[in-house]
Amino acid sequence: MGTPDFAVASLQAILNAGHQVVGVVTVPDRPTGRGLKITASPVKQFALDHSLPLLQPEKLRDPLFLQQLSQWQADIFVVVAFRMLPQSVWAMPPMGTFNLHASLLPRYRGAAPINWAIINGDTLTGVTTFMLNERIDEGSILLQQSTPITPDDTAESLHDRLALLGSNLVVDTLAGLQAGTLVPKPQPQNVPMPPAPKIFKADCAVDWSLPGQRIVDFVRGLSPYPAATMTLADPQGTHHSFKLFQVGFQPDSSATPVQLFSDGKTFLKIAVQDGFIDILNLQLSGKKRMTVAEFLRGCNVTNWKLAM
């Protein structure tokens, strides 16, 4: 059961390991992009390409869906980046249901663990398989595997690394459960841990009052999607919205926040409390993504200001 590219890696690994996939469950086709074209999920496309039986329920408690699901007579359900399942689903197979989560649980329970680990400046993360229960991301842990978060990692690069790491962990988990050698371990309770709530558009605006490194981590934690945002005002007072994909930081105790600096050709900097943020890669609303030099060749911002 899964939806995005992150889940495809695990489905491929399960097939490569020789397991019989009796069926795939994913979301219904949805309108996407500017043209709102009806599009199949990556998991559906993979299932079709490999002639795997497929279900796309609108409602997971639909009696017809539950009947079709039970007819597959699966031994176990594997969930990767899907939806919250009702007990009527996760308790159905005799060996239960396990989930792959892109963090070292109990850290970063929630919808956006990859983003928040980078935003918070963590240097280590990983993947976890755990048995599903009635509480989100709180089931007993089966296996974990860690990986460093490098200073150059973005949400995109870490996503791709964790997808591969997670796919191997899913196969190891299936092997351990099949052999009866895995003992689920309850997660610690009542221990404060950083959460990973879903990130909305309103959450993506850069807070320029933060220290420079925090801003860098925020941008790379949202790059390339959903992308950190900033707003600049031109001399006429018109506001222009930008997505930021890459920034740098130059510590400087003499910086006077919050001001914008540009030579109109090669650099665009914003002074913050402890230095300067270099804007390196951005996208003006309605335009394509570009380097700062490419952007400045077509737009003179020397008299623009940061709109707070």
C-alpha cells in the first residue's frame, strides 16, 4: 500500500526479493499540475507496468473494498507513504501490517519527517519499520537503519537515499517476520520527541529574524518541494513572490538585519542577525527556476527591499 515514488522503491525491492505480491493498493487518480490533468500515482503506474492486481479505494472503510482486499488472502500488508488505515484494514492479514517510516522513531512522527529533520539541523536520521496500531506512528518497532544528514543534503537528496535504505529495510523486515526472528519492541512513551507535522504553504515563508544557519537549514529542508518562499518589494511597492531552492551563509557580526544587497549582476544577499544569506537558486512566481546570476540578468533588484 503506497502512493509516491518513495513507495515504488520498496515495492520493487519486494518483487526483487522473490515475494509474491498478491495486490497493490494506492490512491485514486487525481488532477495534478497547472493543467489539472488526471494522473495516476507512481505506485499505480509501477503496478500496471508489472501486471500487479490493483485497488484504488476512495474510502478505506468501503465494504466493497474490504471484501476485495480480503479476497487477496495476503499474509501481511506492507505500507509505505500511504494513508492512515482503519483497524478493519491493518488487522486483516494473519501476520498483521507493518509500515516504513522515514525517521528513527519515535523521533519525527507525522507526515513530513524528511523535511523536519533537515529544518531542525539534525545530523542523523534513518528509516524504521514498525507494526501498525490505532495510533499514528506509535506501533512497536521492528527494524531501524540510520544514515548521516550531510550539510549539502536537501529534502530531495535525503528522500532518495532514504527510499533506497528503506526498501532494503522492508525486505529485511519481511525476512525476519517470515523466519520468526523479529521481536517487535514497544516505542518509548511520554518522552518528548520532535514531531513532523504536515507542511502547508503558509509554513514556507522564511523567517529572516532567525540565525543564518537556521535559515539555510529551513531552505534546504523544503527544497525542492514545497520550497521556502520570500517576498521582495520593488520601488513601486509591488510585491514579488519567490521560491528559494539553494542559499548560502556568510557569518559576519557586522551585518545589520534585515537588508537586501545586490550588485545587479552576480549576487543577491540578505543581511540577517549574524551574517549574510546568499541567494543562489530561486524561482520568481510564474517563471522557471534559475541561478541568481540568470535571474539578475533579466531583473534589476538593486533598489528592491525585503517585504516582511
